[in-house]
Amino acid sequence: MDRDRAERKGRTILLESIRPDSRNTDVDGTGELKAGSHVPGLDGLRGVAALYVVLFHCWLLAFPGFPRNSGPFWLGWLMYGRLAVVFFLVLSGFSLALSPARNGWHQGGVARFLRRRARRILPPYWAALVLSVAVAHFVVRASHHGPPDYRTVAVYGLVLQDVFTARTPNGAFWSIAVEAELYLLFPVLLLVRRRLGAAVLVSGVTLLVVARGVLAGNASPVEGDNWLAPNLVPVFVAGLVGAGVVVAREKVRRLPWHWLAALAIVPVLALIAVKGSVWTVHHYFWVDLAVAPAMAMFLAGIATGRPAFLLRFLATRPMRRLGDFSYSLYLIHLPIVMIVVRRIAPDHVSAGLPTFCFTVVVGLPASVLSAWLFSEVFEMPFKRKRDAQAA
């Protein structure tokens, strides 16, 4: 009884913290939350997603033959790193839309929003680019097409890798360009949400993308290394629209969003299990669209305090701290994992499962520690400055 009362009290406090209020001062005029004005649990989710991406790359480099699973069947759940990136995009749309949702879906100054996004994203990205180019050139190649060249520096330095093809210095960088393009589109999406409503925004964006998919050969577009942003706009929009739950009527906020998310994800997981990894990877265009609603509803559940046990875990200090430098972890982990797998592991263990285990034991903590140090130099100073200006 006492435990139930404590959970209800904690949920009530959370709901009060996100309830719309005419005196709300969380909006800083750029469409972002001010320092300290965030939904508990989101930072922890970023950390979990980044950690999964690291494990995915440990698996990917240890077992050849992707998208075929050449490793133990019980590690098959690590094969779907793309879905973690999709979750990042849903979470990005959700987080960026929280303040506009509390402010009548008004963002404030577009130019200021874009400047603040650039200051938040670009300095650590450019530092990680220098590191990745150095590793790819002098230690271990990140591309089958050869070491990075001047085109690599130009394309990736301008964050244009989703538009132009160049030798990659870091296989994780593709999503940075996608997210940058979505930031540019964000003010337009907010305008549609404000003027025409959530249903028009979701249906309009999704129908355009679905039409492209249906008209493609075999009704499944073949995705390359770039031009992925148009396919992923509905994913970002799902998060944006999901943020509206925090300002919805009490009846809507009390819906069991976490259970609705579970119901929505079960058919997708069943399809993946039945069809297998090869089919799934070749049909990510459709799988991304299928998982986005469940991810958005899951975030709505977290934002409204459910499930309470998961929220308590995500709000622990280690998870919040991991979430703080999750962006740095995403940016620099792959060169570190590649060095461990291709330069260190062959001298100590055999290929396959021993290499994977060695990489998890050595490469995972090395990535986390390096990311924390990297963030203290290249990420946190800009983040703290931004928060101080918004306070």
C-alpha cells in the first residue's frame, strides 16, 4: 500500500512538472527547453540507445556476413542498430517539440533556434570528424573504398553526407546529416502542426513517403548511403506529434501509453522474428515507419510517468550521466571499437565469439570512458554555455 501511494505521488509530481501553465517559463524562445526544464527519463533513454549502438558495432565487426547472422542466435538481438538510430530521431523530434507544445506550438525565432542547434551539435561533431579522419587514415580504414581524402573532409565537414557520396571516416556519421536536415525542416513541420493540426501533419508526411515506397521496384525502395532524410521524416514527425501528449487533456495524459506502445510493437517484432535479419535490413524503409508509432507512444508514456519502475531506473545518476554524454559516445565509439577488433583483438583471441567478448570487455568501457573525456572538452562547455544563456 505504501509503495503504491509513493508511486502515485511520484507520478503526480511528474505530471505537475509537465502540465501546461500560463506562467510556464520553460520556453526560451528557440523551441528548446531551458536548463533544468526537461522530462525525467529522456536523458537515460539517450544513454541506453547509444549503448545499444556501441554493442551493435561490436557485434557487426566481430561477425562477418551482415545482414546474415553469422554469430550465435542468442546475440541476434544486437543486429538492428538502425532501429536505435530511428529511436534517436523519434526522441529528437519529441524533445525539440516539448517547449513549442507548451507554447501553443510556437517556436520563437527560427534563426536563433538553428544557431543554438548548430552550437550544440557541430563543435563535438567536427572534433569527432578530425579524430575519425586521423584514425581512418593512419590506423584502420573505415571505408572499403579507401582512406579518407579531400572530398571526405569537404562533404563531412559541411555535414552534406546525406546528399553527396564520399569515403566515410566514421560509419556512424550518416545520421548526423539526416538530423541536421530535419532541424532545417523542423520550423515548417511546427507551422503545419500549429495551423492544420497533428492529423494533417502525420497523414500528409506519411502518405508522401508511403507513395514513394509503393511506387518503387518491388514496392520496397533500395536505400543507399545517402538521401535517407526524406524516408525518415515521418519518424521525426512521430516524435514531434507525440510531444503533444504532455499538454493534452488529463484524460489523454492518463491513457496507458506504455501498454499501447507494447501492443503496437509486438506485430513488428513478430514480423522481424519470422522474416529474419536479411529481409528486415532490406526492408528498413517500411520497418522504420512501422516502429515509429510505438516509439512515440513509449515516449509519451515516459513523459506521463509510466512505467514508474523504468522511470526510476532512467532517473538514476549513472543513467542520467550516461545520457549527458551519449552524443559524444555515439560520435567517437566506432573508431575505438574498430581499433580493438582489427588491431588489438587478433593478437590475443580468435575470430568470432572470442573477438566479440574481448571487444565488449575492452572496447565498450574504453568507448564510454573516452566519450566522457571527449564530452568534457568538446561537448559540455558548449552545452553549459547554451543552458546558462537560456536560464
